Amino acid sequence: MSLWEAVREIRIGDNELWRLLLFAGTLFGFLVGGKVARHVLKSTAARRRGQGAVVWAQLLDSLAQSLVFLLTATGLSLAFRWLQLSDRLMGPVSVATGVLTVLAVGYALYCQVDVLYESLSRRAARTPTTFDDMLVAMLRKSLRLAIVILTLVQAVQMLSDKPLTSVIAGLGVGSLAVALAGQESIKNFFGSLIILADKPFELGQRIQVDGHDGIVETVGMRSTRIRTLDGNLVTYPNGELANKAIVNISLRPYIRRVMNIAIPYDTPPEKVQEAVAIVKQILANHEGMDPARPPRVFFNEFNAASLNILAIYWYHPPDFMAYLAFSERVNFELLRRFNEAGIEFAFPTQTLYLAGDPKRILTVAASAAAAKETPPVVPL
């Protein structure tokens, strides 16, 4: 008897040794082949990304990410064909390998969604609006969710060995129970659709809501994330955000400043007129002026402790840092010109008038004449 014949006669359980060796070799070969292919694809993807072919690089990366799992499932399905299994084991093994293959294919499709996302997001980046960027991000999440659901439905159908219609009907009853338990999630989903339809803001825009002021970072199917000016990350459920009053600061066409310049009450009228003229000169044809909104300056109010000059100007475009720099220059120029003109700025004061002031005659009321007493002095 030759060595090969002797080896062929060795049995372990219901299978010859050579069948077990072929089973292990097939599985090992597909596993090693998958790892080698993943390494090659990742290296090629890195080169293509360096050449600027980002979409092709993402395609190769997505294939590399799912290839090992896919080839392992395929190899396991083929390797079991070398074994002689009893009818009692054949059924569970067939179902298990089938489910594993379905999961591997579903995972491969799940990874390929990134390729579509990369392609669409690059196109959306070339448009002036960020609305399509929000839509692409939500499309990515929707496709992934659909793939997960369809994969699980197919796996459940294989495990239960029931028609697909029965599985879907069972899922319909289950989804009703889930819907009742997850009303908030459904509310947030429809809230995201309302936000996409109304477009109160876009990605990267600065908004104010509920006292929070920040930049919109992401808009998902459940929530929207806002990075505040303090650096904090605020997450709003879309169901609530859709019903909020949202102030979109990024859409304002200008920044308006209202100045109240107070000068003392003892300032002569000529100096008040000069003060108004100085403010008008400083703001005339100022930086960032919108011709449709020239600056306005008025002596408008007698305050409790000062005379008030109201100045209003609009800065365009609404660059906040440029607006602050311009406002600083206005303040310095106003301070310099007032000092040169001898015009003072008012501050909270209180004046007391004493009896006997010749500029303000006080009325003295006589008290009981019969007593011939000096009545108290009462200022008016």
C-alpha cells in the first residue's frame, strides 16, 4: 500500500484526513488571499489618492475594508463542500454559511456607500450652497440604514425558512410596536425632513437658538450639532429644533451699531451742535457703508443726568471682526475730536441746590404768625 493510499485511508469521524486537509487549506487560502488582496488594494488606493483620484481611492479602500470578510465567507462555503456531512448537520451548516455570505455581501454594500458619498460630496462642494451637503450626508445614512434592514431581513428569512412575505409581515407587526416605543425618534426623523424642506440654515452657518450661539457642524436624521462660540458642542433633537425660533446670523446683510453719546447738561447749545457735526463728519462715507443706509446722527434726548446724541450706522458686509476694528477707530477718533473741541463726556451725577443760591430763588412759607416763629425753608 502506497503512502497516498495509506493517508487516504485515515479517517477522523465521518471524513477522511485528506478531506479535512482540503477543508482547512481552502479556508486558509481564501483567508490569506483576502489579506494579501486587502494590502494590495490599500497600497493602490494610497497612490491614487496622492494622484488626486479621490473617488477611485475610496472605491479601493471600501473594497479592501470588506474583502477579507467576503472572501472568508466564500471560502467557508466552498470548504464545506469537501466534507461529508450527515443530513442532520448539512441543514444547519448550509443555513449558517448562507447567512454568513449574506452578511458579508451586506457589509460589502454598506462599505460601498462611502464611494457614492465621496462622489456626491465632491460635486456638492462645488456648489455655492451647503444644502446639498446636508442632503448628501442624510442620503448616506439612509442608504446604510436600508442596507442593514434588507440584510437582516434576508438573514432572518434564511434562519426561519419562511417566505419573505411572512417575514415582512412579522416585521410590520414588530415595527408597529417599535414605532409606539420610539415616537421621539420618529418625531426627530420628520423634524429633519422639515429642516431640509424649510432650509432655515445650512452647514457652516452661524445661528442662535435658545440662547446658544454657534456654527452648524452636522445635520443628521435624529439631531443637529452646533459648535458654540465658546467651543462647546450642543446637540439638538431635530423634532424640537424644527419648532424653535432660529436666528440665522450668517444671513444678515449688515451689522448695525446704535451709539448713545452723553454730554453734560451745562454744555452750551453751540457745543452741542458742534458735537453733532463732529459725529456726522466721522461717520460720513465711512468704511463698509451701504449707500442705501447712510449713518444717522441726532440730538435726541434729555437724559436724567446728560444730553444724549444718538448715532446709528450700518456696516457692510457683516464681517464681525472687521466691524469691531472699524468701531474701535470710530471710538478713538470721537474721543480725540471731542477733546480737541473741549466737549466733555457725561457720567452719572447728582446736583444738590442749597438755600440762598442767588440763581435759584427759594420760596419761604410763613407759619403761624401768632407764634412769630421762623418757618422752615422749603426748596421748590
